[in-house]
Amino acid sequence: MPWILWSVTRSHSRMPERIVSAIDVTRDLEAATAGIDAPLAALHLPSLRANLGDLRRRAAGTRIRIASKSVRSRGVLREALGPDLRGDAAVRGIMAYSLREALWLVGAGCDDVLMGYPTVDTSALRELGSDPAALAAVTLMVDDVRQLEIARDAGAGGARVCVDVDCSLRIGPVHLGVRRSPLRDAVDVEPLVRAALDKGFRVVGAMFYEAQVAGVPDNVRGIGLVKRLSMRRLVDIRQGVSETIERLTGAAPEIINSGGSGSVAESSAAPAVTEVTAGSGLYVPGLFDHYTTFEPRPALFFALPAVRTPARGLTTFLYGGYVASGVPGSDRLPVPASPAGLRYLGREGAGEVQTPVRGEVAIGSRSWWRHAKAGELCERFDTLLVVDDTAEGPAIVDEWPTYRGEGKCFG
């Protein structure tokens, strides 16, 4: 998307009024973790559960699939889906970002894993093809015949597949959205579905990720119009793709997947959609501060220790350079949550091993921060300290390892 529409201007020194509750949460986290040295990552369980309840409410009966990319902790996945990772009628299934990860999750009990992206990992495909339980549980994502050929040659020719359909909005030469699939509509989808069936695959549905709707906050200039036009355009396309798959396979699609945490209500209400994907909405990272369609409750924070006072009015914290992926900009930096008023220095920002800010915090004390995105923070910490309300006040009630803490790195 052109930078004029895609860029977000956000002041790190001012927090939206509806996010002020983050300060209250950090008080609980501080009380519960006071005896533990920072840096650390802490998860506020009441907020996580409230966010899951809000996602259920906004989905209004449409099934929610949890995006593991935005979670990266099996403890959190179990909180959302139950100890066996199988969920219930309202929240069921995982969208994985790596086939290796998908196989690992199946081994942990999950029986419904949709790949969010194509894979060319031949050894993982070989393992998939040799495991009947995994073949029944995992659905590959495809948008090109070559992906099918690689999977077939690796021995996964009987796998379930889902077709990824591009959902960007194009106005003349302007491309509004992310660059994903080359398939734009039912006409593009039909040859790929035919090829998949000819090669022995089971085509079970299609995915429509409208990133410019689900992944862009509402304070971006002109984004309201972009979102409305995008959702309107997709109604006929989803229906056409769904009908094409049914005509070619002889069965209605099991999966017509759409949306993300930022568009759960809109995508759930769209015709033909059978499920929506959500993950970031469990943690509510910094980029969610400027959505107006729902009330966010930040749940995942990290604490940094103050180690220097380089000059009056300045504090330096250890570490902190946890910059989010995407177009580089101030909106990709961690968001200071507590104490209020901390601001980055324009020429330094969040650093690899030190982060200087404007604002005074005593050496040996600490501050609380939020990542701009969701699951990426879990690549920085081995453990999430789970804080809940107890009769004695806020307390650590569990420690959930991240993927990293379990020795897993899926890219």
C-alpha cells in the first residue's frame, strides 16, 4: 500500500484514553513480579480471558480459528482451545505459519490445523504424507501449481488443500493491501482447483485475508473508505470461489476463512464465510490502540530495568529493541506503558542492548512496555509469567513457555 495510506503517526508520549487501563494492569503486574529481576514478560490472565470473550462476542456465532503466529505459546493456545487444543463450537482450530509447527501441534493433540501460508519444506511434507493422523488434521495452503507439484513429489499428494485468494483492493495502478496470492477471483481459482484434484489432493476450501481491513488501525487517513470498498468487493468474489469449489469437488467447502482480529465482526457477518481467524486480539499489542470498532484490553507486557541516568530528565533501560516487522516507522516500536510520559529520543529509539528515553526512572527500578505486534515478543523471552487475581491480590499463578522456551524456532 502506498505510504500515504499505510503510514501511522502515533505519539508514544500520549496513550488513548481507552487504553489507560493498561496502566492499571501494569500495577498488578508490578505487584505480582516485584521479586523477579527484569527483563521479563508477563501475561495478565484476566485481560487475556476478557479479550477471548470479546472475540467470541464479535464473531457472533461464526467459528474462530486461532492464529498461532500471533500467539507463539502453547499455554496461551491451551487457554483458548482447551488442554487438548481442540476447542469448542465457537473457537476451534489453529492457523499455523510453518508446516513443522503444524506437525508439532498435531502431535500435541490438535486435530485441525490450517496452514496460513504455502510451504516448500520437502522433509516436512514427506513427514506429513507418511502420517495418517497429520494428513487428516493439516490443510495445506496453495496458490500455485508448483506448490502442488512439490507436495506431491514429497509424498503428500493426498493432502487436504485450501486455496489462498488475494484480497487487496486495486484502484487503477494503486495497490491497497499486502502482496499475497496471484489469484484474484473464481476465474483464477478454477484451474488451480482442477490441477489439485487431478494430482490427488483434496480441495476443502479457500482463504481470504483482507489485510487492509483486519490489519490497519482506524486512525490511518482514508482507511475507512478503503475498508468499506474492500469488504463490498469481496462479497461476490467469496461467493463465486465457494460455488466454483463446490461445482468442481461435488461438496460445499468446509473452509471459507476470512478476517483477522481487527475485522472479526465485519468478516463474520460476510456471506459465505465459515470461519474467521484471530490471534493478536488475545494480547492486544500497541498497533491495536487505534482501532475504534472494539474495546482493547492489553494483556501482554514486558518489563525493562533502568540502568543509567545519562543526563537530567533521561533514563536508559537495558535492552528493549524489540521492533515489530512491517514498514519501518514509529508505530513499529515498543509502546511505553508505565510509568506514564516516557518518550523515545528521536536519534536513538529502541536499542539492541539499551533504550534511552525522556523521563525519569530511578536506577534499579523498571518500566513496563508493550510490543507493537503480538506474537513476535515471544521470540525474545522463554517464559510468560501468568498473573491472575487471587484472594491475596495479583499473583503469578503459572509460567507458560513460549515456542522459544520449548526450544522451537519455526522462522
